[in-house]
Amino acid sequence: MKALLWVSRILFGVVFIFSGFVKAIDPLGSAYKFQDYFLAFGTEWMYPLALPLSVIMSGLELVIGVAILLGLATRVTAWGGLLFMAFFTPLTLYVAILDPVPDCGCFGDALVISNWETFYKNIFILAAAILVFLYRKKIRPLWSEKKDWYLLGAASLAVVGLSLYCLAFLPIIDFRPWKIGNDIREKLTPTEEVADIYLIFENQETGEVAEYPSDNYPWNDPEWTAVWKYKDQRREIVQAFVEAPITNFVIEDEYGFDLTDFYLSHSDYLFMVIAHDLRTANLKAFKQKMNPLAEEAEKAGHTFIVLTSAAFDDIEAFRHDHQTPYPFYQSDAIALKTIIRSNPGLLLLKDGIVINKWPFRRIPEFSTIPL
């Protein structure tokens, strides 16, 4: 039982720490997932709570995981772990059955698993939580219960500070397809299915059935074709079709022309501003940072564009009001939120490869960018 208790603590602690950490470093991503749930359950009025809940839930998850793994104040934290799993296990079963959202988001963008896989995972974690709870008094404090609470308090402040830092700037680890170094053209390309095809023929005289590779059967033998007739085919999948990591990204002008390939094949440096919502974008970033940077970049012969989900009437009004003399294009709002967790944010690309990215609080001067 002692060994089983340790296994349960390690399983519970590692899963909770990993799950809490990957969400704590991307609080906006977790907030978007909360909004997906609110929309699916018809509780859009809870949208303003999405970000606070994101920070609180990821922090609780990480701290409880640390507490169970290290044995910190387990008389209390074991209750937290049990209540956490008692709530989320039935919820994930409900989500798996009705499928209101495509994935639960329990591991953020670091590891995307199906809703049923999430439920099965939670069954094991719930069992571990029950065992830890039942034997919580057998777990000795790491130092003393009083010092344990000091450690938990420090851990709580640290994880909240981490989330706020990543919210103010960018996630310290980027798990999304648009991370620095990725070739976006590759991420837009699916893996095509490769299959061996076998043709099934039936002998019209004897009823015998035979199978041939599609590229190697006696189609040019008149005696054979007079007797054998095609009946069916069979496919052996050698390489399954895999959807592209990026599926909803497009650069579209006001006339509806798709310029995605044109810009992603750009052999020179491309400065691409992402402003998923012009209504809530930081205006000082445009006036004080983007505009001077665009002017210097264009003088040096580089391209500078903006992607937004706003309507073109709103774009024209924004350009006039804020004196932004560079081209704006439309793209999907969800895709733009995935590219960078900043409104606005800036990407530097070359030949479709992400060279660097900055939140609006850290937009550099042109002279400081190594080109």
C-alpha cells in the first residue's frame, strides 16, 4: 500500500503540475477555451470571468499538484485534489458524450487529446486522488505543517506572477504552430494519405476470387479478361492522412483575393502586425511603435502589413484615424489569436519562416532588429 500511495502521488502530482504549468504560461489561451465552454453552454454572460478563471484554475492545479507530490499540507490539499477531480471527471464525461467543444483544453496547446481520452485520463487521476485522500494522514509533512503553508503560499504567488508575466508579454514556451523557427508553409500543408490498392476479381466460371496489386494485374491478357471480372478493391493504409497544423489562416484583401502564398513565399523580410480586434487593440502601440517601425522598414525596402478580423469599412476608419499608411488585410479572428497572444503583436518572417515575434509592449526600434 505504501508503494501504491507513492505511485498515486507521483501520477497525480506530475499530471497536475504539467497541466497547470502549460496553462499558467498561456493564460489567454486558457481564457479562450473557457469562452468556448461558455458559448457551448449558453452562458456568454460569463465571458468577463474567463481570464480570471484561467489564472485561478491553472494556479490551483499547479499548486495542488506540487503539494500532493511533495507532501505539503496533505490533510488539506488532498481535499482540494479530490474535489477538483470529483467536479471535472463527470464534466469531462458530459463533454465526451455531447462533444460541445472539439477538445477539453486540459493540457493547453502542449498536448491536444480527444474528449474521450480526457475522460479516461481523469478516471485514473480520480482513482489516484481517492487513494491519496484516504491515506492523507499517512503522508508526513515535508518539514512541518506550518512551513508547508509558507511553501504553498510562495508557490501560489510564483504561479500567479508567472501567469501575469506571460499575460503582459508572451508565453515563455510557445506550443503553437507559429512559434519562432517554424516554416508556416509546411504547417499549412497536410500529410497526404498513402495507400496500397488491391483489386479484387472473380472468376465467372468457377467463382474463385483473386486479389492483385492495382499496378500489377493481367489487364492485357484477353484470355484472363474474358473470365475474370472486377468485383471490389481493398486499400491498405501505409501513411494516414494528417490534417495540417494550421487550417484556418488566410491573408485576404478587400476584393476577396487570397494573398497567403504571395506573402508566405516572400523572399525578403516581412513585418506582419497581428491585431485580431481593432476595437480593443492598444492604440499607443500603433502610434508610437508600429508607425515609426513601418516607415523605417519600408525605407529599407522591407514589406510591412497588418492582419485583422475587422470589416474593411472599420479598417478604413481606423487607418484614417490613426494614420497607418501600410496595407491591412483580413484573416480569421481565431487564427490571429493563435498566432500571437498580443493585440497588437508583431511577427518577422522570411521565406515563410517565423524569425521573431514581439508583444506590443516590446516592439523594438528598427535599428535594433538584426536583419
